[in-house]
Amino acid sequence: MIHEILEVEENSSFDDLAVKFGSYLGLPGSIPTNALLRAINDPVYAQNLIISRQSAPFLNALLNDAGNKLYEVEEEKELTNGDLLKRAGTALFNWTKSGFTVVSDEVLEKREDACLSCEHLVKPEKFLQKLVTSKSKDTIGKRAADCVCKVCGCSISKKIRAASEGCPVTMPGNPALNKWGEPKY
């Protein structure tokens, strides 16, 4: 619904969407992240925002609604090279324990699609991250090969393949699932 109203392009960033939707609602800047995530996942909430855009008191009430707390994004801390090494070692150990199991092509595509639409997808900054990323390609499993997750620091194309791995970000509005739509563990 929001994507159609704002004529969002496939390669628009989350920040671009927040600014466009904020402008559409008549806000002086971008819409708060938790309100935007809720609007994306809750069509009734999105509709209420749109209906209330001409009424500041109603719009402010919706933007400050207690239900938006379910959509708050955890604050990210800067990962050190030590953090990255520890996480990589743990992931390799868990993958070894699972018998080096990889996910099906369908699961791989679903995970990659979720990562490609996530606000935490970034280009690598750390030396160690640059070592494990490669050029992205227009094939499933390689579309985010040159990106890492800002939350966990992992190379996306590697993490989405391992059956023993999970997304560290909670699905907005459903704390039992991660952003891949899989149970959190």
C-alpha cells in the first residue's frame, strides 16, 4: 500500500522511504522508524496514518501510539574485528555440527529477499568483512554478495545459505520470528 502511494522504486533505501512517507504525511522530516515499520506491516495502521495526515492531533497520536513499541529497532553497536572473528568462529562451529547443511533454493531466495529489503544491509567497512564478500550477481544467493549485515556483521551471501544460521533481527510485530520469517533461537 505505502509503496504504491509513494511510487517507491525497487532500489529505494529505507531512509528514502521514511523521508517520502514523512513528506506525504506533512511531517517536517522523515516518519519515525518504528511507525514506518508498523505501517509497512499493518495496512490498517497505514490507512489510519494516511487518513489522519490533515489532522495534526490525530497524526501525532498515531505516531506516538504505544503499539509502535513492537516495531522499535534495536540500537546497533560498532562491531570490532574481535567480535567478527568470534561470531564467524561460532557460525562455522554450528555449521560443522549441522553437517554443513545448506538451505533449499526456496529458503535461500526468501532469506535473500528479506535481507535485500532490510535497512541493516550495508557495504562492508571492516577489513575482515571485505575479505569474505564478493561481487554481487543477478542470481539467487549472490544478489547481496557484496553486502554485510550491520547488526551481526555477517556476509549476507554466506549466512543465508547455512541452515544453522538465523537472522538476528526480530520481525516487526512478531517477536517470535526473525526478519527471515523463521523462529528465533
